[in-house]
Amino acid sequence: MFKRFTLAVAALGICALALPLVVAQEGATAPIGGYVSVNGLEMYYEIHGVGDPIIVLHGAFMSIPAMGDLIPRLAESRKVFAFELEGHARTAALDRPLRFEQMADDIAAAMEQIGLEKADVFGYSLGGGVALQIAIRHPERVNKLIVVSATYESTGWHADLQALFPMMTAEMFAGSPMEAEYQRLSPNPENFAGLVDRIVELETQEFAWPAVDIQGITAPTLIVAGDSDSVTLEHAVELFKLRGGGVNGDLAGLPQAQLAILPGTTHTSVLIQIDWLTGMVNDFLDGVVRNPFAQRERSGAGARRA
């Protein structure tokens, strides 16, 4: 059973180690939870914290609690809007296949319904693909974009992982934390096998979003992956370059895109590197610039004005 479970986790990008429920920190504001009606869905969402808004989107088979410490840590300084995507946890599936584009439209419609005009968007794995499509299809909704362990082409996954996708079955998850979490939260707990089928169907679809669409994203973008991620390093770098990265920053200046490769980190352990992850996300969103020449120029300019 453990081998079957390990294959399933690897092939579908599930962060099993993040599954324990989030416990509200002492003094933290209790989250607000509820449903919003969008495109035929009753989509579950929660609001944590106060401050500038950021949307957080989970990975395949995950839920809001499965994002672990990420949401409460971000909520220390931001207003986090966490959504559960179609077919996941408390958001029941409709009679249609899962598609990144549709899930992106669902999030944009949810923003409209709850009066959230614009926000930063963070997406992990499956949620990272959705985040990219929000930025492509609804650019007016996105301030800054954080894409973690996600691809814009099906070939961005390692070849051995692509070969595993068609082998996935619900039986591989029998007795797993993901199955238990789904059964605990879902309005249709008997439908776990249907979610497996939908995710496998989505992940076995060949796709390649046009480079011009990625280049056309207007939101400054942070791309994060583990150095031993299911996403190939070449793909992460290519995404970075399509977003304007890969220049000599000392001569050309820093681009709007940033790339972070976390050492000693796999696809299923990215979210556990919480200090690294939240630190770089907060710096990116706050516009922290680590450029000694820029600091020197600012200091010099200030001295001249004085």
C-alpha cells in the first residue's frame, strides 16, 4: 500500500505532509468561511487576516487546511482569500471535466461576487496552473503573481512522472490522508474516485499554452520550484525567461520576474519550507530590492537633496 500511495503522491503533486489542520495562532483573527455561487458552482472560500489582499490556490486533491502553515503565516500581514477549487474538499464538482481555464474563470467570477476587485495571486501545483490562467485571462484582477511548482506545458513535468499519470487509480489512495480529508470535508464524500478520475484526465491532457500568452502577462511574477521538483528545472527557467527574466541585472536592471529554486526540496516538500517560502513571497510582494547599486543611488540622491 505504501508504494502505491507514494506513486500517487508523486504523480499528482499532492503535499501529503501539509495535511494536518491549521490551528489558529494565539491572538489571530478567526477566519471567515462561506460559499460563493459562480458558474454553477457553490465554491467554498475562507478569509484570514487583514491587509493587502492575496488569493491562495491549493494543489491537486488538497484543501485550504492542507496548505499547512502557509495561510496563517501570510495572514500575519495580509488578507488571505483561500479558495477550494472545483471538486476539491467543500466545493462539489459539476458534470464537466476539470480545466485550468474554467477554474481560472471561476476564481475571477468569485472575486466579482465577493467584491474583490484585484489581488495578488499565489498558486501551488494545480493551483499554480490556475493562477497563470487567471493572469492570462483576467489580467485586470491580478496585482502580482506567485507560481509555485507548476507548469505551462504538459511536458514541463519530468518524463517519468508523465508516464505515471495514466496509472493512477482511486485504489492507490485507499487509507491515505488525502482520501480521509476528502471524505471529511466533501459534501459528497463517496465521490473520491470521481475526483481521482478528473485529476488523471486533466493531467494526461497534452497542453502547451502559447509563449505569447505567458509573455503577455502584465503582473510581476515570482516563480518558485524545488531543486528536485516534479517540474523540471529547465521548464522553471524557461517560464522565468518568458516572464522577462534571464538578463544581466547589473547592466539591464532587475526584471519584473523573479526565480527561486529551493535547495534540497521536492514537489511535495515545497510548502514545508515555510520560512523560505513566506520570506521570499513577502519580500516580492513588498517590493524589497536587494541591489547594492540601487541602495547606493538612493543614498546618494538623498544626500544631494539634503
